[in-house]
Amino acid sequence: MPLIISIYLFMSNSAFARSLKATADKLAQETNRIGMGVALFGLCLAGIYFMLGKQDAATKMTQALMGVAILILSPSILTFIKGLA
């Protein structure tokens, strides 16, 4: 078990950086990866709802797709908002 933990720590990217902005950028990258994992889980769950014939399957799929779209477009949305100021 300690071998697995040491390999993980050796192979993982460091979240620490030299400046506060670089640290925030690294955190944003990790958050985006976690968000994509959750989005894929939501899409799978909506697909399972469709296969089971649930009444709210279309609503779940629409919400999952909108979440994926917002997650993918989030960098563009942020640059647009920063451009307004």
C-alpha cells in the first residue's frame, strides 16, 4: 500500500506554484477535470434512466447536457466576463 501511495505522489502534478495566480490556475484545471468526471457520470445516469423508462429521463438528459455544455464553455464564459470589465 505505501508503494501505491508513493507512486501516486511521484506521478501526480503538484498543485503548488510560485504565485497565487498560478496556484489558482492549477486549482481551476483540477476542478475542470473533476467536473468532467461528474458530467460523464450524469450522462451515464441519464442514459440508464432512459433504458429503465423513467418518466423524468428527458429532463435528466437535458440537465446533464446543459451541464456538460456549460462546463466545456466555462473558459470562454470567463474570458467574456473578464472582457466586460
